[in-house]
Amino acid sequence: MQIFRPYVDHRRSAAFLDDLRLGKQRVEAKQVIKVILRRLGLINDGRRGWWNHPIVLMYFNGGEPYIEDLVKYFDAVVGEWVARGRRNSLGLGDLAPYLEKVRGTGGTPVTHVHEVEYRRVLVLKDPCFYLKKLSPRELEEVLETEPVPINGVNTWLFKRYERYKGFVAGLRRGEVDCHPLFEHDR
């Protein structure tokens, strides 16, 4: 499960994503919303999957969820999906009665550090697509800063750190391999 937020801005994040990830984000954002509603006791269907996933916990925020932020992100990824000419059958109408009862907190759990780490992860997943999308400043920030571990976002990277460093060294030399750095993580 993953929510890709390379920018705090919902629409900008959605527009940044490739089609594969964008399509999946509709499903995964709704899944995170449903898990939060279950954790709050608003949906009682006996399901407990993903309750303690780091992304769920980040948005759950100790019981004061960033639900509005997550709903706006869902709407942005659906809007971008449709804008790209894709059909969409996912919505939040079935969850509306529950969402109305949530007393969440405003704002977002996404910081600038999250933005950079999400960009870094996306470059590793599809280098040739995402390298072209980054501004020179963003690319420099990804290449010249050390990764910051964020549970649920990029901790897998540290298990393969030497391979990552080799990838970055190659990019600095102008060598771009379009294959995902970690194929099974695509």
C-alpha cells in the first residue's frame, strides 16, 4: 500500500504520476480511507487488514485523521485519471455517511521531506519517466541529499543502499538506465 505525494499539492501530485501508479492511487487512497474509518469504529465489518500499515498510521494521526487531505488527494487522482481519458468507476459515495462523522484534523501529514523522498522513490521505480518530470532544482535535491527514512515510504531503500548509491553515481555521470532500480518494487 502506498500513497504517492511528491508534492503537498494534491493536483500537482496526481499530474506528476505515470498512468500505472495513477490508476493504482485511486484504489489505494480509497483503501486507506476505509481502513481509517474502520479504525475509528465507523465501519464495523470485522476486517482488520492494513490497520497498522505505516501509511494508514501516518494519515490516522492517533485518531485525529487527516481525512480531508486524503479525500482531496483521492479526488485529485480520480480527476487526473479522467482528464487523461480514462474511465473511472471509483468514488467515495458509499463512504459519505461515514466520512461526515469523522472529526479529523486540518492540514496534511506531508512535509517537504516527504515530497523529496516520494520523488526519490518514483525516480527509482521508473527512472526515464520521472527524471524528465523533475525540475533541475528537484533533481539536484534528489541526487545531492541523503535519503531520510520514512516508514512506509522508502525504508526498503536502505536494505539496498549500496545499489542505490551506485545508481545515483551513474546519474551524476549522465548514465541513465531506464529500468527500475528494484524491478519487483515497480
